[in-house]
Amino acid sequence: MSTIDLESRYTSGVYPKRDVAIVRGQGARVWDEAGREYIDCVGGHGVAIVGHCNPTVVAAIQRQAEMLITCPEVFYSDVRARLLDRLFSIAPAGLERAYLCNSGTEAVEAALKLARLSTGRTGVVAMMRGFHGRTMGALSATWEPRYREPFLPLVPGFSHVPYGNLEALSEAVNDDTAAVVLEVVQGEGGVHVGDGAYLQGAQALCAERGALLIVDEVQTGFGRTGKLFACQHHDLRPDILCLAKGMAGGVPIGAALFGARVANVSSGVHGSTFGGNPLACAAAIATIDYIIEQDLPAQAAAKGARLLERLKGIQARIVREVRGLGLMIGIDLRLRAVPYLKALMDEGVLALPAGSTVLRLLPPLVITDEDLDTVFSTIEKVLTA
């Protein structure tokens, strides 16, 4: 029985699976069970920032697996302490403490609870087109109706306003608003890059009205957009910063970092069995060190700018717009994206959707210029066919 047949027999059915079984990866390339090679611009939904099976990360995992794999946060851990110290050495100014978890949606859940706990308020204002996860709190902040409607009623107190409209945000934030939650670049919502004046205005509005600013950098963190954190493009200082995806080079991890405006945090208000486990922490330290040593944010900025410029030059009627920042790029089409994703896969390039009409590229930041040239020429071929 093939891998596809065996997995199909038991899998939940919640994922729109593609007809390929990936068995190996190295750098920005992956191979299927038939031995076919692909350039991977999915990157585990942006997780494989330092490349698949990065040797530095693999070695750190192997060393830690021989020492200690699990240690809950009721005990102190040497490797967890080192990760926290490393993380705050690169974090935006004003962030002082961290809650460690296993995923982006868990980081958002923690942020929402901390905001309500700290302010004594219940309201949360989120953005249209925003995506923050699929658990009930994070889903309440997510805008896409097809994700939300099957599970109504969701957590009360959430509202959504147009992204980039400061006047609408001002009208929505009131004395019951615990937090405003937003992405600097909306990923799942179509790769929409936030305007600096708007983001600064949102920050000032939160400070003025006593709400916390939660910045979701689950997808944009750790160099993806050309800086270590996307909020640094606009000198934002979030009260809570949500991180995950690329943080540990492929090992599941998440974090909610928070600063002095988050109060009333005491034992028992939240928790996670696996959060901050030594294996994930060791992988995260190795990943962060590699990102810094190789200056991957600068690589993402240069490679992304070049690819973005070339993609904008494609002469194809079906292309509505090309958007992006660093190596986070969206190609907005006038038609549904899925057939073009399949055509790209047939040509040896894996890409993602972002909504129904956007082709999204999230390659490892270590991708070579030669591979990016191939990605460009393949996309041009498929879109102009």
C-alpha cells in the first residue's frame, strides 16, 4: 500500500492534501517518495526558515535528545533558561517575560487571556482579513467567515474592522477594549503589507485608551520580512508579541512575549504540558544563533526585493497585483489559485495559497539565488501559458 493510500485511510480529512508524499528535505529542496525533487516555497507554512534539516539544528536536537527530552515548567531547565536569555537578547524593546507553548494559535490564546486578565476588560478588536489560528479564542480573532461560521457562537467580545483604516479602529476601541490584535503583514489574508503610519497610529490609540497592542508575528518573525521581527520596520513596541513557526527550525514551539503593561500574571492562570520542553528549546537556540550568524534577515531583504521586482514585471493578464516584504510574497490573481498551484507543483515548485486567489511564497531564507531564478521562471511560465 502506498504512503498516500495508507495515510488517506486514517487521516482526519481536515487538510486539502496534494497528491504527493514528501519523504526528505535539505535546505530549500524536498523530495517525494518517487525521488522527484522540488524547490520548496511552502517551507512548512513558513516554518523551515533555516532550511530543511539544517545541520546546526539537527546536531542540537541530537545532543539534547541524549540529555533530556521533557521537563515541565514546574521545574527549572538549563536549556529553557538559555533560550529565554537568547530570545530576549534579540526581542523588540520593552518585552520582558515569555510564556512558552507549542504553536502560533497557542501563543495567540495566551495573549488574549493575558490581555483580559491584565486589563479587566473583555473586548478584542481584530482586523478584517486577519488570521490568528483555529482554536476557539484565536478563531474568534480570525476574520475569514468560512473558518468561523461552522463554529458559531464563538468567544464573545470580538469585533473586526478594516485593516489600515485608523478611523474605523478609533471608533471600535472603547473603555471595554482589552486589546487590539493585528499582523504587520497579513499572511493567510493575502499577503497585505501594513502601512507604517497606520500601525504607529494603532499603537498610539492603544496607549491612549488603555488597551494592549498584540502583534501577531507567528508567520513574520525571525527574519522572514527582512528584519528579525516585522514590527521593527515601523519601530512598533507591542505589549504582547506572538511568535512560532520558524522559531525552532521545524520543531513545534510558540511564545507570547510581553512587557510591563501586562499585569496580574500569577501561578495557575495558564499552562502547557509540553511548552518550553528541552528538545524544542535546544532547537530554538540553534535556529536563532544560525539566523544571527548568517544574517538571514538581510538575506531575506535582498533576495525578496529582487524576486518581488521580477514578479511585478510578469506580463500576464491574470495577475492583479504582486505584494510582499522580504521572502513573504503574494501574487494576487484574477482567477482561483489552486489550478496554478498544481501547475507549479507539476513543474517542480511548491507554493501556498493565501485566500482563494493568491499564490503565496514562503521559502526558507537560505534559498539560493539560483533556486529563486528557477522559481521565478517557473511562475512566469505557468502564469503566461
